[in-house]
Amino acid sequence: MSKQKIVVVGNGMVGHHFIDQLAKDFSDDYQIVTFAEESRLAYDRVMLTSYYTGNSADDLALTTPDAYDAQGIEYHINEKITSLDRHNKTVTSASGKTITYDKLVLATGSFPFVPPVPGKDQPNIHVYRTLEDLDQIADSAKTSKIGVVIGGGLLGLEAANALKQLGLETHVVEFAPRLMAVQLDDGGGALLRSKISELGVTVHTEKNTKEIVAGETCRYRMNFADGSFLETDTIVFSAGIRPQDHLARTGDLTLGERGGISIDDHCLTNDHDIYAIGECALWDNKIFGLIAPGYAMAKAAVSHLTERRAFKGKEVDFKGADMSTKLKLLGVEVASIGDAHGNTPDAQVYSFIDSSAGIYKKIVVSSDSKFLLGAVLVGDSSDYGQWLQLVLNKIELSQAPECLLLPEMDGEASAGGGIDALPPSAQICSCLDVSKQDICDAVDGGAQDIATLKSCTGAGTGCGGCVPLLTQVLNAQLCQLGVSVDNSLCRHFSHSRQELFDIIRVKEIRNFDALLSECGTGDGCEICKPAAANMFASLWNDHVLATELVGLQDTNDNFHANMQKDGTYSIVPRIPGGEITPDHLILIGEIAKEYNLYTKITGGQRIDLFGAQLHELPIIWKKMVDAGLETGHAYGKSLRTVKSCVGTNWCRFGVQDSTSMAILIEKRYRGVRSPHKVKMAVSGCARECAEAQSKDFGIIATDKGWNLYVAGNGGMRPRHADLFASDIDDATLLRYIDIIFMFYVRTADRLQRTSVWMENLEGGLDYLKDVVINDKLKINDQLLDQMQHLIDTYQCEWKTTINDPQRLKRFNHFINSKQLDDNVIFTDVRGQISPANKVSNAVEIAHAVN
Amino acid sequence: MNTVAEQQTWLDICALNDIPPNTGVCAQFNGQQVAIFHLSSSKLGNVSLVKAVSNLDPFSDANVLSRGLISENDDIYYVASPLLKQLFNLDTGLCATDENVSIATYHVRVSDGLVQLRRS
């Protein structure tokens, strides 16, 4: 049987999700063709505004041409489909391409509604939907001082944020008496308005724009129906969306009275070979303008198309969707749940206002006070997850409704009844549609931390809003399994690394015996000894070979070099920022030649010298130290390298001196011991040649200062770093890195990289920002002092060691002979040495006669 | 008590002080490489104990065990290979993570501050 041909018109988020879900398991059964009207494949429209704060089009992309090619998906970009011929089952594009289909999926999305205001079709007047729109708005901003957004809804406030990011004096003009009229009530709208005004955005409500004419002080003047006016240089319309149903009209499909393609629960239109999904579709006379319902429709269509073979045979139909939303607008948390306006007959309303903290909460409960029906939250949306579950699952309240609104007293649980009250079907992650049951199954299957849960269920990887709830489900399920959340370091210490760190810090413990007698048992092992040595170093910074510490060090720290598979070592001198003089380069080359070392350039812009034997290490390092080179700590759980580009020194694109900054940073943090290795990089412009976004700390120059990224990772689990702060100056940059680095040192698990550490922080990036920028925990002074202590007590470990005859005794292969290890054998590969001792597969069993 | 016979039986290797507590060294002994460990902790009553096993890590075919960490579990002392962390019992030479593998052990003692290995 030949493959069924599926044509997907529209490659937005929903169209792509459909393709993704279908191609995942059924690429052999279907030939998939998709048409995109825009110049690129699907990208994350929800995150559109982040385009101005560091995310590139590539960052926002949900797929790539390569990925589609690999899945065998045929795609056409810049190709708008303009007509549909149901009789012949073909669609035709604007450029005249005609293609047949077996099944057609309309995912044409929506278009921004622009009211018929005279003067709307002029330059510097925009809508806010595509990356092209954003490029054009940015262009306008270059010649503008004032910008106005028409429309104070969710998207309008996003657009206002964007104008503000672009440096414009920003105004929002709203027709209704309050902001976000759909989601908020008067109280919530008023609080949001005051908060946004504090941020410098002027809000005008009850303004009906009559016309846009030439301005006197600005490019335009907007005249309002009430006789008032506003002058502005740039205008962005955000007055709602309309379903893009033009194509459906050409094919004479059934539409709603006010537009939208009518669909049933399978997302089928009245033509049973045609599905419609996303914002162009009309279900039960409703359009769903959020991403979660769009994804749900895509799944329903895949389920029906594959005759229920997808999703493990589960019946997945579209049964409407909850339109609750939670978001952060201009830094203000806003959420709306269920029946936010109290439209249910006899519903009762309670509200709570804390004007000093800027918090507004309202709940709508059933007439018998037993069920939560809806809510509005402004200023603090931390209750969102819990309350949404109460509404969606119709969970009976365990206390009087007003208890929900009051801050928790004496640690009593709030009226929600906790995570255990949620039924298994409760949807925890609405973006990816992951239920409590899915999460519990994954935990049972071994995914027992947040990072693993995210990667195997997808939960928390959409908007991230459900992560706190996800954490609660995880912990509850671990409890159920009888896995007390066991953070013990090893069998000798029942404490977590973080707890041990605090004990060592507070009790000023400086050696292992003292730590064991304080809180451990037995005599230590290969896990707790290096971990303790690492914590002692992070706090007290004594030399790693001090008498009391030497027995705790892993061999790499112990001999200040990296042991390779044949027992020889590699040597990495520090080359700060990757900058090296020809003299040092020659010296390194001469040493390598003299001691016959294999040389290789590392990924971190350094030079690695392999094949040195124990007795050679001090001799080599004497030469290096005498010439002014220092240890590179390639052997330590510590800062490795700060990679850089040449920045403004040489590069015609550079906007800051990235090399100097990299050297400054590398020298500042060299030798600081941390739970795992730490990598950094500094790029001199947005071209990002130093690949800073794959580092634990990435710094990218802007024309105003630096953007700081955190928690990136290459290696086995690559992760793009998150933008932590934008356009900060040198001092702020160092201050933030000091605090984040030390907070990581203090709170991470053993051998936990910053990426996993941050993903496991409850509250993630936002929490980290709160700790670092707002000093939420009031520990920043302490962390800064601690870092300063480490900086002040830095020593080149090799310099100290080569001057200590007692320590040097250990740098010989034999304690009782000057002979060398005869099992170190090299062969020649491409003109350099390579280990030649074999790794025996059948392990030799030798048992000496005693 | 150091009779001539004893001197012939036990070979001096190094001073105990040459082995920092809770570390190891490698000795050349009858053409073999022997890893000698110096154990000392409060748990052991701050008395110095010495243990000796082959220096060859059978999993990697590299002479490195003297540079491994000493690890205790249920009062038994092991050395963890510095390469891939397999544990070897310092008294029996048995590998704790692979019962088919073991390494040679040697008689070792401290006499007058000197570490000695017994010839055969």
C-alpha cells in the first residue's frame, strides 16, 4: 500500500506539533508535506518578546530544515496556499504550485485584527505576531522616541514590554475600562495598571482611537473619540486576533458566523478528509487562542488520523480546553483561572488585597462554598498551580474558602488539601499535557529528579510554570515508593552535600577525622573523601597536599595532573582567556619536545601535554613556573578555562574587549574548588564566537555592557544557558558571578553541574535571580566575603609543591628505586607518542603465594 | 629480635614517614611492583597499619593502584583504582565489584619505623 499523503497547511507551533506527533512513530505510514507562509519553519511564538532580549531566531526555532529532512518531511517556506479544491483534493499556492492530498490539515492560525481606523496603513504602524513584525518594529524604534500599543490585552502588554525593551517611552491605549479585560476583574486590572505605571508604561483606558494623523511633536497624532489625543512615533496594533480561514472559504468548508473553521471532537471539518487545528478552528463556537488547546487539537487529529494507533491507543479527542492562564507581564505575575468573573449563578466571591506588597487575589466559589470555580491573581501567582487543580478536578475544599486567600499560618496546610488530593488524571503540565499519573509512572520507572522527569515526560519544558507542582508530585511519589528522598552523600554520611557544607562552614571543620566524628561513621571512602576535600578547599582553601588533606584527594588533585589510561599524566598550564605569548608557546613546545610529550589543543583554548611520568611532573613544572606559567587546574573540580574571542582589540564586529574580560575573570576565579568543573566564556559581540551559551557562565558583549548567561552545558547533556541579566556593567557582572558561583558551591550536590543544579532549584532561574539580584535569602554579603577569601588565598599549587622537598618525595614511581615503570610503553602515531600497553580483556588473575 | 634469618626474610622498603597517612606508595620488590598503603585514623585508634597488594590494575593493565584512594566499608579496607574506581580488598586482594578478579597480596610490616615486605 502506498503511503497516505498528508498535507499540512501552516507551519506555526500547532502545525509543527501535529507533524512532530505524527512523524514520531508513523513516518513510515505517511508522506507529510507542509507549507509555511513565513520565511522560516515553526518557531516559539509564545516567547516572541525574548527576541529582543537575547534569543535569536535560531533559539526560538522549534525545528530545522535538517530535522525535517531527516524525518523525510517535505516542506515549502515562503509559500502561501491560496486555494482549495475539495473535489479534486488539491491545494494551490500563490506561486501556482498545485499539490494533491489524501488528508488535509489546516493549521493556518490567526491574523492580528486591525480596526478600520483612518490612517492605519502608514509606515511605522505595525502588528505583533511574527519575527518579521518584530524586525520591523525594531527598525521603527531606531527613529522613534515614543511608542504606543493599541490594545491592553495579554498580547498588547507583551508588545508594550517589547517597546520598552527597545528604549521607547511606552503607552498602552485600551478601549475597555481596564487592562486584560478578558482575564481580570476590576480589582486585578487596577492593581496591574498601577504596577505597570510604576515601571514607566503609561496606561490610557476607555480610549477609542478615531484616526491617526500627522503629529506636531511626533510622527503621528492619535485622535480619540473623547476629544483627547496622544502623539507618538510608532504604533503597534494588538486589538485581538481573527481566525485565518480564507483558504477554508475558497473550499467552501463550514465556517462559524464570525469566522473560524467548524470542527468536531476529532478536529474534522465537515469534509472528512480535512482537519482544522489551532487558532483557525472553531469548536463549539469557540476559538482557542492559547498554545495548550492548540497542541491538544493537534493530538486529537493525530489520534483520529492514525485510527487511534498513536498515544498508546488512548482515545484522544478534543473536548474544549481550560483557558486559565498564568504569565509574567512586564515583570508582574498575572493569572486567571476558570470562571474568573464569577459568572456562575449564585457564585460567591472573596478577595484579598495587600497593597503594600502589591498583591491581589480573588476567588470565585460555588454557592455551597465547597468548590473553587475560578480565581484572579495579580502580583503573586504562586497559588496558580494548586488552585487550577482544585478547579479542574472539582476537588472539595477541606476548609472554609477564605483560608485559601490567607497566607499560611503556623505551617498549616492551606485549604487545598495538598498534592495527594489530586486525582491521577490531573493535568500537571498543560503545555505538554502531562498528567499526574504520567509523572508518577515516570518516577516509578526511575526518573527520580526534576531534570530526568523533564527529559522523559516533557513536563515543565513548555512555559515552566508547573515546575513547583511537578516537584511536589515527585516528592509525594517518592514518599509513596518508600524512597525517603535520600540525599546521603555515601554510607559514611547520612547528610546531603549541602548539609555537610553547612556543618563544615558553621563548625569550622578543617579535617576529615573531625568531620567523621562530628557527623559520620566508619573511615570514609572514595566518594566522601574527595567530596570532603573539595568542600574544605571551597571554604578554607588550604593547599590540597597539606598533611591532613593529602589522603583525601583523588589521584588527579593528588599529583596536580590528569591521570591517563596507562598511568601517565597530562599537563595543562593556565592560558587565561586563551591568550599566549610566542615565548610561552615556544617554551611549552620545547618542554614537550624534551620530554617527548603528545601535544593537543583543547576545546578550551589551552594546550594539553600527555604522557608525562610521575617523576617528570615536578621537573616540567619547575620550568613552567620559572617562565611565569601557572597550573591550569585541569585536574580539579574547579574553574577550567574562560574561552574568549579577540573582541574589540582586533575584530571589526566586536563591541567590548572580551579578551581582557576573559583574562580578568579567569584570574579572579582560578583555583576555586566547586562541586564539579566550571567552564566560562566571553564573546565580544552577538556573533558569539566563544560559544558562551554552552558554558556554566557565558558572557556576551552588548553595546551597553554585558549579557550574563548561566547554567549552560556541552558534553553529554547539552543545554543552552539561560539569560540571567542584560546590559550590566563590569562591576555588576563580577558581583553576579561571585554570588551565583558561591551559591552553587554551597548548595549543589556532589558532581552536579550548574545546569542540573539550576533545573533542580525549586523556582529555577526566577528563584536564582531573586536570590542574586534581590538578595532574597539575605546571604549575598556572606557569599561575596566567601568568594573574596578564595580569591585572596589563591596559590599556584605547583609553585608551592615544587618548593617543598617532603611533598616531592611522592613524585617518583618507586619509593625505593630510581627505576621507571617498565609498563609505560609508547608507539608512534602521526609523529607523536601514543600509549601501547594493552588493556587486557581477559583479566589476568595473579595471586601471590603468601 | 632482628636475627640474621629475619633480616633475610624481611626486606626494608622505606621509612613509614615516607608514606603520608592514608596514602600509598609503590615499591620495587623482586622485580614486581607492590602498592603499600599506610592506614591511620581515629577509628583505627590512631595506630599505623600497613597493607600491601600488587600495584597492577588488572582492568587497565596499568601500574597505578598505589595512587588510589583508601576506602572503608564494614571495617574492611579497600583501594579504589584511580582509573575506573574498582575496589580491591587490601587483605585478600579480591575485587569487590567483580568476583572473578583478584590481585596479589603481600606480607608487610613496620619494624623500627621501617616498612618491610616479606620475601616469599
